[in-house]
Amino acid sequence: MLSAYRVLDLTDEKGLLCGKTLGDLGADVIKVEPPGGDSARNIGPFYEDMPHPETSLSWFYTNLNKRGITLNLETGEGREIFKKLVAEAQVVIESFEPDYLDSLGLSYSGLEKVNPGIIMTSITPFGQEGPYSHFKATDIVGVSMGGMVRIYGEPNEAPCRISLPQFYFLGSLHAAAGTMMALYHRELTGEGQWVDISCQEAVAKSLMDVSSWWDLNKVNIKGTGSWVFTPRPEPLGDLHIRRVWECKDGHVVFVFAGGAAPGMVASSKALVELANENGMALEIKDYDWSKWDASSVSQEEADRLMKPIADFLKTKTKTELLKEALKRSILLAPIQHIGELVQSPQLKHRGFWIDVEHSELQSTITYPGCPIKMTDFSYRPQRHAPLIGEHNEEIYMAELGLSKEDLILLRAQGVI
């Protein structure tokens, strides 16, 4: 889909997923690293638990479908070579601290003189301007200052982060979308753009209705763990309803409710009937779910209804419960772990998991594929993540016209 475009990727871990996403869609993405390799190569975990700049699984994933060269932008010769690359490219993506590229004469205004239609996408923790613009941030700092940590965790305990990185990934995905919109604008007008991405803003935008709860009710949404809370005044107090339930081989999510929603009434009634058929939950066999009212039911009554359901669910596996949920229209679904996702018949049918050959490791590694399917676009990986300087000769000699002797000299001078 993007095979007409060349992207120069100067990012570190803050923006690597942006280039990977564009590469997934067919763009010719050239990862530009300093001589010796990018620092992101040292991020674990590592292939077969062997720490090495060429075995980072994080690097493998976020640099799939890219070519790779080494280039020292802090040398005059390196900057001149980079400008030659810019002249033939459509996009530059970078994640340096604001003003760094400007200090090298490689800001958007500088590159625009080399290539008037160039698009530069800058990915930083807090954006190019503002009181936080020069702050540095790890993932836990970023998701905390973006508000995400505050809405996760168990009731009455400290906030909790998601265990895998979110801050830079969300920023990178917004950067990929912004880059593609800038490319669309360029096709219409011929004009380039400077796309300024704040990872903090990308995280804040992912919080769904949290901001509207504050705007309308001045209520801070907080982590509820396995439960759903309904705020109520005293003397009733908040109502706690379980949403994540233990089963025989893991957990399921089940919407426990009734009242004015016919689908929820039918779902809760059907689950109780299933339990009754197994000789359980007989004490709530005749409960009228249409009378359920979260605004007035006592916590004691809710607990009385939930306990027999919880006891029943513990006797069944996720597979058994899903089969019955589909047959009986019960609002229940299994909570899958990654091993189950790898074996998922749905993902297998859609060809989501893709094997990528790593000849340098004499191995094949399974990757998540591209969730985007289109009539005239079939995703397939172009190449594994580049080794350090893997495509130096291909790009510098075959495409820029440098000689073998030029490369030897540039390498000796620390330029590549």
C-alpha cells in the first residue's frame, strides 16, 4: 500500500513501532543507526536468553520490514550523506530531544530546503513545545503522567501499570497515522508537513470516557481490578459487582446484571439455568432478574446472588463455558493467555501468526502479523530486522553511488 514511499527512520525505542507499521504496509523503511548499533538493541528479552545486540526480541519485532544502515549524524560527512538520502525520501521519522536536530542543521526547515515535499515526524514524550518538552520519560513515567496508571489496579490499593510498555507504542501508532495523513495531504497539494507527536497526549487519548467522567461529575475513575463499582450515596454505599470470575482452568469475564436490559436479564437467567442443570445455584433458581436494580440493591443481596454463580463457574473449564455461552446467549467470554492465542483457530484461519526466517540465527521465529486486511493488499513480511549495518553496501554503493573505497574510508573515520 505504501510501496511508493521511502522512510528514513532515526528513532530509538520511542518511535521504532512507527517505522515498523509503515514498513508493514509496504514502505521502504531505512533504519539509520549510529556506528556500533542503536541502544534499543540492548532491550530484552533476548533470543534463547543470550544478551547480544543482534538477539533482542524487542528489536526483532519493532524493526521488522526495515533495511538498516549505520551513519554518524554528528560528523559533517555524515550529515551530507544523510541529506542525499533525504533528497530521495518522502518521510523522516525521529525521536531525538527537541532542538537536537536543529543543532545539527537537520531540522524540518533545514531538510525542507533539501526536499521541499519532505515530511518529518517527531516523536517525543511530551511534544516539541511546553514546560515538559525537554523532560525525559521511561514507560512507567510516561503512562503515569498520561493518566493511564491511575485507572488500573485493585480496589482500595495503589494504582498499577500494565506490565508491558504502552507509552512509546501508543505514541508510535499515532505517529504512523499522522505520517500517513501527511502523505495524503502531500499527494493532494505537494506540500510537506512537520508532524509533532506527544506520547503523553497519545496515552491521554486512550483513556476513553475517563475525562468525560471528570468533566461531567468531577469524579476520578480509579482501578477496580476484577470488579465494577456503582457509586451510590450512603447508607447503601458503593455497589461492588464481580466482572472477572475464576473457572476450572483460569478465568472468564461474565456480565452479572439484569433490570431494564432484556439481554442482560436473559443472560443471567440462562447462566443460572445452566448451573441448575448441573445441580448448583438452586437457591437462586427463581430469582427475577428483571427486578435487579443497581441503584437500590444491597451489597448483601448482590453477594448472595454472586456466590452460587462463582461456585458453579469454578467447576467448568473456559472451553466448556464458552460453548454453553454461545449456545445460550450468555454474556461470558474466556480470558485467554498468549499460549491460547497462538493456538486460536480464529487467528490461524486469518493467518495472523507469521513465521519469519532468521538465517543469521539458523532459525525461524513466529511473529504477530498485520491486523489490517484489504481487498488488494495481502500482508507478508519483507525481511527480518536488520543486522548492524546490514544494508550499508546496498544503499551507499548501489543507490548513492559510493565506491568500496569510499565505504572503507568512511568506516575508518567513524562516519558509518
